[in-house]
Amino acid sequence: MSIESKTQNPLPTDEYECIADLNLYDSPECSRLATQAAAGRHLKLTSHQDTAIEVRLCEDNYPGWLAVSDLSLLQPTTLPYQAKIFSYEDIKKLLPQVIDFTHNAMRQSNYYLWGGTVGPNYDCSGLMQAAFAAVGIRLPRDAYQQEAFLLPITITELEPGDLVFFGTPQKATHVGLYLGDGRYIHSSGKEQGRNGIGIDILSEQGDAISQSYYKQLRGAGRVVKSYEGTL
């Protein structure tokens, strides 16, 4: 049975693999990007409308809408998604590669893209998710979800590879990767940031952009495990 036939009455157990990078949207109108799914990611179909399919990504449980015109970019999985298990020692050894990923991303021409996770254009949490996914470690999608998932640490405990969070007292709305020496790398937008990936400092002594984010600093977290998404 074809994917098109199955979407007439899709089942939550239908699991597919992306054979190309895909855009996922926040509504069936498919007008506003919610996230992206890199080739090789797994997703499940959860409901169907005339022009869009509601899906959920297996690796982080993230929901979105896929345009029907993109169904040809899915193929049935031969093996269901299974999360990789990492020890904290495993993760520590991989952190230099995570940091290298962000530096390499910054060297490419890029701009801030809300919902961007596959590059060259990222949003803040999308860059974090992609950098860790590059070494097989899965993080939740959004900044506030990443903050809740990580082991909380104090700013004085920061080590390279930890994440720093910014926002309001109620919620994290921005995230960056700590590099050491008071610096962090992040993808920031036009209005407050650099419209792309840049490095700023955790200090009141930095430039206007660094100062603006520092005033919103909420805290920090350490990646000590990989997210084990289940549907």
C-alpha cells in the first residue's frame, strides 16, 4: 500500500524515514515553519487533512504538519527508531565534536531562521539540537524543553559544552553553547542579536548584544544523557 493510500486513514504506528531534509509546519496551512527534519530522521503519521499530514518526530516527540506534496520524500522504515544510550563519560568525550560543529556552522554563510534545524540557517535551539545530533545525542527541540531536560548547574560551574539559557523569569526563550572563558556561541535573530550564528560573552562588559542577553540570563544546564523519545 502506498503512503498516499495509507494517509487516507493513517495509524499512529505508521513509521517513516525522511529521505531528504523536510520542513514541518505549525498548522495544516503549512505557512509557518515549526521545525525541520533532516534526512534519516523517523516520524509517525498521526492525522490527515486534505493538504497536510500531522506528524510527530520519533527522536524528540516533536509535532508538526507535513505538506502532502512532500509525502514522496518519505519511505517506510525497515527498522523502527531506537534511541541510543550514552553514559555521561561518553558524552564528555563527544563534546569537542559538538563545539566544532557550531564553529563550522558559523563559518558558513547563514542567517537566523525560526524553526531551522538542518542548516545552514538555524534558530537558537535548532543549532543546539543539530550540534548534539551530529554525534548521535538527541536533545528536545525547544529552548525551554532543553532547559527542563538538562542537569541544572550554576553559572560558576560552567564548562565547555554546557548550555546557557536566557529568557524571562517564567520561561527560557533562548539558548547558547558555552565555549569557555566566558564565551558562548548561539544563533540569534535580527531584532536583538546578530541574525545568525555568533559568539558573545556572559558579562555586563560586552557589547550591546552581549549585554542585552546577559540581562536575560536564566541559568545553565549540562547534557548528561540523550533524550529517549517514545511514542
